[in-house]
Amino acid sequence: MKGLGKRVVLLVGLPGSGKDEIARALSEELGYEILGMSDVLREELERRGVEVNRENMRKLGIELRERMGPAAIAKLVIEKMEDGRSYVINGIRNVEEILEFKKRFGEQVMVLGVLAPKKIRLLRLLKRGRRGFDVSSAEKLQEEDYKEIVMFHLGDAIAMADDFLVNAGSIEELRWKAVSMVLGICPQGV
């Protein structure tokens, strides 16, 4: 199945919505290579000898965007991409990043908005428990969501999605929906 669907799939959604699982599904089922927007930040923090956590990644992201423009992280990810390969890009944060990918890859870009109810996201984040990243309460989730939406205009990026996947069921259902949507064989907005 390698090479089917759009060449570049951009995933945008709040933490715990299912972006990582979708990226794995597209990689395993369709041969997409996974590139995370946060990987660029993680690599730079490690190079600088700074602890890798959500707050330091946000600070670095802001620094890079101030220095290189709002699409800075997208530009750095695009530099890593090779011709002739298909990619799923996880962790889009703003409209300018989407526009940068579309400028480079045109009609070969699909933006997939990943949505999940807040209670389900909270349960996933509590279970996942990434130290320095995931939240420990509903109040903390509300605070973190607010930061993502206000600092990076994540809501605007989600609104730019070509299609939406609602992730409120099983992992198997999520994987099926994601692969089907990318292949264009699933009804929109599932």
C-alpha cells in the first residue's frame, strides 16, 4: 500500500487526542515516515543540555518563531524530508506551519484535525504519564489546553483541517478511520 494517499499528512489536535496513534497507523499500514514537529525542539534542547519538558519546548518554540518567523518549526522539519517519500507530520501548532507545508508540497498535503472529548483525553494523558508533559488533573488539562490555544493559536490550525477525525472509540477504530480517510475511502468528518 506504500505511496497511496497524499504525500504529506499533517496532524493537528490537542494533547491526548490520538495524533501519535494515527501517525503509527499511517506508518505501519501505508509506509508513511513519521516526523514530529516536537522532535526538532527535543533535538535542540538536548544539544543545548536543557531538560526536555513541555515548558522548555514551548519556550524554545517561541524563541525559534521569534527569530525565524511563525513557520520556523515547519521549515526545519521540511529540511529533513526527502523527495519521493510520504510523511505524516505530527504536532502542527499554527496556521503558518500548515501554509509552509502547502507552499512546498501543494495539493499533496492533507491536514487532518484530530478531536477527542476532554474527559477521554484526560484519561489517556493520566494513563500515558509522560513525565514533564502530561497533566495530573482536569484543572491542569484546562490550563494546558488554554496555553496551546492562546500561545500558538492551535484552534485556528485545527479550523484549517481538510477533514476531522473524532477519536472517542477504540484504538482499532481510530486506526481504521485514519487509514481510510487518508486513502479517501472513508466518509468525511468521522
